[in-house]
Amino acid sequence: MYIFQIFLGGLLLNAALGAPAASTTTNPKVVCYYGSWSVYRNGIGKFDVENIDTNLCTHIIYTFAGLDESSSKIKVLDPWNDLPDNWGKNAYGRFTGLKAQNPELKTLLAIGGWNEGSMKYSKMAANPEKRAVFIQSAVGLLLKHNFDGLDMDWEYPALRGGVPEDKNNFSILLKELKKAFSSHGLLLSAAVGMGPTTIASAYDVPSIAESLDFINLMTYDFHGAWEKQTGHNTPLSVRPAETGEWRLFNLESSVSTWLTLGAPAHKLVLGLATYGRTFTLADVTSTGLDAPTTGGGKAGRYTQQQGILGYYEICSTIGDWDMFFDKDVAAPWAVKGNQWIGFDDAESITTKSKWGKSLGLGGAMIWSLETDDFRNICGQGSFPLLSAINKVWKQGNPELPTTTSAPQNITDISSSHTSIGSSSTQNVNSSITPPTHSTTIDPASDLVTNSPVHNSTTQSSSTTEHPEKTTISNIACTKEGYFAMLQDCSKFCFCGKSENGWIRYNFNCPNGLYFNPSILTCDWPYNVPSCQ
């Protein structure tokens, strides 16, 4: 119940500050990321700039540019594809040229991504001179190629080799970028992580929200083949069977955390996935959520990456698979033999979009255009998932259904069932390389135990990046829930129990607010008598 309570608290915070708990966003955004490397895929998997439907997105974001560590300047990562020089393909120019088809369309360039790492961004952000060089180079590149703005995708401040000071330095960098961009009419957005430790360590939420025009929430990759049990990529809600830190890995908890920490709802853009996460089952008779696995599922014919499939690969494959549905996850999964796929379809995308819109969020975004069924292979129409998003956000304010009906011919798994398989936080394996634009959350990186934190091969952070195992007024965590920090009314924490010990996540309320234990959210001080 704790996630639900803090989620309600996020809404109560909005009401307490004079904003409606849920409202219809004016001019909602539909933000579409484009993975430019998909131009190199084979056959029908090839996706080039001209495959983008400019009527289905309000903002399209080209990924990725990088950072030159030696000069601190923004750099082009694929000159032959991105630029016109030396008989290049000029994808930058063709991408921004799409505005001729839709004059209302905004085109942005994203910098960063998982493969870029964190350390060089940390060094740049810490140095005023290097920040100035970076900002000047970014403005120059954007204007030269007619982009409308920049999307900062630093994954992640203070993590993956960064330093604690990154949290403040990222805020400073965004403020300076915003100031420089304002005189040129350029937009500034950021893609942000969802893990509890990532949010607490990396982002001064009120500060970055002030600088950013919108914030792209990477509310996907909550589970994947780096774990040793099945889990859905994009669960909407906590399941009763989940305990400890696992209760925080879902859309409801992540969005409510951003709201509670001071992000304006209208600036938050809900991330939705047009791909699925796959697993190879250890036991073909154990096919539910939390079932034991041996690794990622087989690579797709076109995406060619173990543990992940594009929606067009999924919908064209699962015709004779067994289908399952969980009303808390609010999305299906499919099983055949030892292969397990968790994914979103048009119905689950619609459910999540209606939920996000009912909160007054600023819109929805997809990662990514090239993995939707853009060629109508499955007969649902071109871009069926993106089209489902558009239907929700371009209609009037929807009523959120109290339950989600299971599609026909799909086994409905009751939310009160005992999950099949074994769920254990110590069975975390991140040997699978994350995708290029990934919010991949290794639960070990958010886990505090009495023993050293598990080191993964691709995505773990040093132990200094994890929250300390501390006490509440000299009393250690002994039960699950959100608690006030009695030493400081502006701080609160979440305690969770795992098989490896108690977990504790520390959070700060926005400036001027106190944590109110009666409603489990940040509130005006006069509403918190214990802090008077």
C-alpha cells in the first residue's frame, strides 16, 4: 500500500500548492525519439529519416550527439550519416527539414545516452570554463543545422563514475544552457532516470524543472535480462507479491516521486516503450512473472540484440504463443517454449496514456520510432502504438478505468496471485548490455545491504554512489514504508525489506516544504505540527 499512498500524496501535494490534482494539459506533447543507427538495419528493419510520420509527433528527437572529452565541445558521432560533408547523407539536415511537412513540428538533438557514459560529462559540468565551451559549441551546432533545441541525456549525474557534486553541477549547467538558449529561441529538455537512488543522487528536481522546457521520464526498463527472473519492462503498478525495493519499480511510483519532489506535472512527459524485454526461461513449466531465467531471449531478426525485440518483431511472431495479462502490470506477456516476452500493445499503451493524462502530465514520449510497426507488418496500421498515444492525448480529458480488461484469448493473471518462480534481489545479473538509450535499473545499484553491493559487468556503480545504510533517529529500518527524518523535517525516506537486508532510500522535499507523515508527502510547514 505504500506506493499507492505516496502516489496519492503526490496528488495531494499539487492540491496543497494550489494546483488541481488532475487537469487537461493544454497542447500536450507527443515526443518521439529516433535512433539514427536504425538506418543500418537490414531489410524491413531499416528506418531512415523519411520513415518518420510528422503528423504523429509534436517533437522529434534525433539520437545521439556526443561530448568530446578533450575539448568539451559537442561532437557529431556519425559524420557520414549525420552531415552533408564528403558526400555524407546529411541526416541532420533531412531531419530538421521535416518541418516543411509540418510547420508545427519541433526538432531536437539529443546528446549523451548510455554508451556515452557519465565521467566526461561530470568533468565538463564541474568546470565553468568547460561549461562555457560546451554551451557555445552546442548553440553553434543547433543553429547550423536548424534544430529547435537540445535534449540532455546524461546517464547519470553522480553515478557511473560521477561524483556527488554532479547533482548541483547539472543544475548549474542547465541554468546556463537555458540562459544561452533563450536569446536564440531554443528549447531545452532532458531525459531522466527512474531508479530511486538515481533520482535522489542525480537530480535537484525543483532546480532542473525550472530550467527545462519539458522532462522526458524514462519510465521503462524497470526489468530486463540483467536480472535472473522474468519481469515486465513497463509495469504500471506495484504487484501484491512484490516486496522491498521492487515495489518502487513501476510507472506509478516513479512518476509520483518526481511529482512529490517538486516537478510540475505539466512539464513531465511520460515515457512509453515500443519494444519488449525478453528472457530465456530456466524451467518451461514456470512461465509467470518472477519465473527463473538463464538470460535474455533470442535476438530479433532486425534489431539483432539479445534480450530485446521491437514491437514489429513481436506482433509478427506471437500468433501461436500463449498470452498472459496482469491487471497491476496493465500489459501482456507471451510465452512459447523457453522464450518469454513482456511488451506493450495498443491497449496497454492506451491504458497508460489515459493514466498519465488523468494526472495532468505534459504528454507522452516513445522510445522509439523505429521499433513501432512503422511498415504495418501486422495489419494494425502504421505506427499502431504511437497512433494509440495520439488518440488519447488529442481527445478530451479521459476517464481512467478502474480496472484493465484482459484482451480476448489471453490468460488473465489475478493481481492477488502468488508469482510463479523466485524473486530475489540477490539474483541480479547485468551481463546483458543495456540499449543505447537506456534507463536500465540494476536493482543492485539501488540496494543497500550489510554486505558489499554486487558488482555487475556492465552497469554497476561504485559503492560510494549508493545510499548509506543509516538509521532513523538512531533506530534502523525495521518495517516497510515512508518515514519522516526526525532530525530534519525537510527529509524523508523509504524503508524496504529484501532477502539481503533492509533497504533505505533518502529523499529531500523541495525548498520550504516539510514531509507530512499523515499524508506521506511534502507539504507546507503549517500542516506539519510535529515540526512546529
